[in-house]
Amino acid sequence: MNIAIITGGETGERNVSIASAKNVASALSSPERGGGMVGAVVSTFVFPEERARFIENALKFDLVIPMIHGKGAEDGSVQQLCESLGLPFIFSPIEAHKIGIDKVLSKEFVVRAGIKTAKRFSRTNAIFPVFVKPRFGGSSVHTARVESSEELEAFLENTTEEMMIEESVSGREFTVGVIEQNSGDPEALPVIEIVLKNKFFDYESKYDADHLASEICPVRIDRILSKQLQDAAVAAHTLIGASHISRSDFIVTDAGEIYFLEINTIPGLTNTSLIPKMLNQANISFPGLLERWCRNTQIS
């Protein structure tokens, strides 16, 4: 099988995307694959620099793995390119990516399952402190907790992105991956608790070695709460129409209320990312999972 990995992008998540792509390429070359992908040839294209080269060589590929976090793939644009070229791709369909990357729209979907979300404010009615974050994007890039209207205005003046303002919900942070294996039914991975060094789970907490948050797995919560978080993650995955994989983030308040933060339809797959840690805890082979997704997508 001839596989193309598309990575890069033009956002603050570019370096994470490239690191994820390298880890995926390494996994596809792992001896753990067990023979099902023997002879597979993997080519990596960094967008936008190598977009033209990818298009020129498109007929050589049997399958594409989109590995751009945020705008560029997690918004469905690379998938649209693949469809126009007649190339199958793994992970979610276009519409699910468009919903998932939009924090406003994705929350409108999850509330249908009775899952709580933080209250949204405008610039004029905010009750501080609040969180300000891009409506589209991930890895908590350009996200901040602000304490006053002056701080809010200063923050908004320094960005050209469409931002959203939300109440600051206090509590413990958790994240839950969802995967689809042979049956195609979504199943939740083990819950991970995020214990922060910074004020919130920002980009540095995820990827900077000096600021990495502690990621506790197995979690120190009761089975009931763990199951509630897993059920919420599966519900989010299903409601937006995701496929193969997703990861949802939550806050649990001291009163035990679960708040949905966001869903990632192409979650980080670097060596320090959460999904590989969840898979390891569940004794699921990452290379084997990738192989099944690739094989099943090509067949379908």
C-alpha cells in the first residue's frame, strides 16, 4: 500500500502536526504491524510548501493520512482536496471535522446529549474571570484566562482570529479518547486527568518540557465518574459524526458537574501526546490500530 501523510499547516500547531506525522510514519514502519502492511510505502508531504508536489503525485497513492492539527485538515479542507483527487483518507469525514473544529458549533451538538458547556459571553456582558480562546483551532494556542475588561480588550486587540469568551469553570481537568476498532463501534479509552503547572491546559502544558502538566492514568476517581466521562466522550464523538478517533476534554467541578470543553477530530499523536498514552494503558497497539484503519479504509 502506498500511503501519503499530509502534515504542516500554517497555524501555531504546525510543529505539533509535524511531530505527530513523524510518530505516525514510525508506527507504520513498526515490526508490531504483524505483516498486514508489509511492503507499505509511506511518503510525507509538508503543506503548504509541498502541496503542488502532492497533487502531482496523487495517482501513486492508495490512501492519505491527514495529520494537520487545526486549520488545514482538522477543518476538512485537506479532506476536500483528497476527495477531489479521488483519494480515500482515514479519520473523520469532512462534515465532522468542520463541526469539531468549531467550538461554538460542536457545543451545540453535545448539549443535545444533556452535557453541560460553559456559558458564553460577549465583550460587554462578561463576568470575570473568563477564558478567551479562538473559535477555531486547538492545542490551546492563543488561549488566555483574563481577569478584567481592560485585560480582555487588550487581548482582543492583539489578535485577528475570531475569538469566543466563556465563563471560567473551576475544577479538575480530564480528557478521554474514543477509537473505533474492528466493529466500527466507538469505544472510550482510559480517562486521563490533567494536573496543571500553569493556570490552565495551554500549549506549554501540552508540549513544553519545562511546563508539562502531569497526566494521571489510571485516574484517581471513582468508577461512576470515570464511566460518565467516557460516556460523554463517546456521545460527543457520535453526535458530530466522527470516525476512527477523537479526543474530548472536560472539567469536573467540585459539585461533580461535567463540562465539555472541546473535541479534537485529529488529536495529537506525538510521543508526548495523550492518545498514545491512553492506548498503552488499554494495551492497544498504536501501530496495529493504524494498520486496521488504513486497511479498512482502502477496502471500503
